[in-house]
Amino acid sequence: MLMYFLVMSGFFSFVSARKHTLNMLLSLEFIMLGLVVGMIGIFTEVEIESYFILYFLTFAACEGALGLSILVALIRTHGSDFFYVFNILEC
């Protein structure tokens, strides 16, 4: 039940708060946290070895680092992380 709450609230915040890039990255990480909690619950219930969870957490951390590096690059080139500031013709 906790997994569904985490994932759905992450999706809701991702869809509703699309003004800042940082808010979108945080909601994506929140969705990943919900998926990890769900996988831990499923893998302990079925008694499967949980090495896949470590791989998933590694990819989630890499995704977060990549998102933050893109955010820093956008702030350096455009001056802010608002979506309405970006122009398709500039990029």
C-alpha cells in the first residue's frame, strides 16, 4: 500500500508542478523510491535474492546525477530553471 501511495503522489507532483526543473527531478526520484519500496516488498515475499534492487538503486542514482548535471547546465546557459524561459530556437 505504501508503494502505491509513493508512486501515485510522485506522478501527481510530476504532472501538476511542471514549472521548475528541480521539482520535476525530485518527483521522479520520489517515484523511484516508491518502486524500490515495492520491489523490496515483492522480493522479500517471494524470497528471491535482492541483487536486482542494488542494480536498480545504482541506475536511479545515476539518473539523479545526470538530471542534476543537466539542471546545472541549463541554469548556466539560460539563467534559471523555469520552463517558460526556454526557447526551442535557442537550443
